[in-house]
Amino acid sequence: MKNSIEWLAEEYFLQVFTASNALVGIAMRHHDDQQDAEENSIVIEGIQEEKQLEGPNGYRVSVEIEYRSKLNEAKERTDNIANSIRSAVQSPSPVSMLSQLSDLYILDEDITGSRNDSKQLRKRQFTVPVIINPKNS
């Protein structure tokens, strides 16, 4: 079961991607091990790490973002969507989720990405480290 810090980080990015015109029509959801991989979807999973002892106040969370497309979908389209995801992460629209947070820091310089294809899906994955501080924590 997700803890509230992980859920807040996932929900923030779900709202950011939903607000992006470039990602309209793509299914988006929180990660759930019980659900099968869907094609043409973005799956977001927050993994809480340690509480920050130095620097910004809050909890460090690794947010795993995965875009899955059909293997027969043009590689260029998959890459364009991956670029749109990265752009939305780096220049997010204001979203209502921010009202539940005291602070949110996206550690741009530490974002990593990969391309992994399975037998049926093209996958573009990003790991986005954030520091999140919910209100009343």
C-alpha cells in the first residue's frame, strides 16, 4: 500500500501531465502491481527515500514515470511523447495539488531516462527525484 508521501508525488505528476496539451488522449494512472501493462499509457510510481537532513525540508522521493506504446507505433511518435513528458516535468503548469504542499523541488539535474522495449511494448522511462514537503508535516 502506498504511503501518503508517495501518493502526493504521483498525484502531482498526474495533474501536471493531464494539464499538458501535448499529452492529451494518453491514459495516465498511479502504479499498481496488480494491473497489467497498458499500451499508450503513462504509469507513475513514487518511491519514498529518506527525509532530508540537509538542504530543503521534506522527503526525497524517486518518481518513476513510464510511457508504454505499441511496438508497431512509430518510434518517432514514442520519442516525441517522451520528450513531452520531460518538458512537462521541467516546466510544469500550476496544478491544484500544490495547495497540499509546503514545498516541492524537482531535482532537474538528477533526472535520468532509458528506452526499454519488450516483445509487445515500447517503453520510455524517467526517474525524477523530488523533495516534497506536505503541509502539516
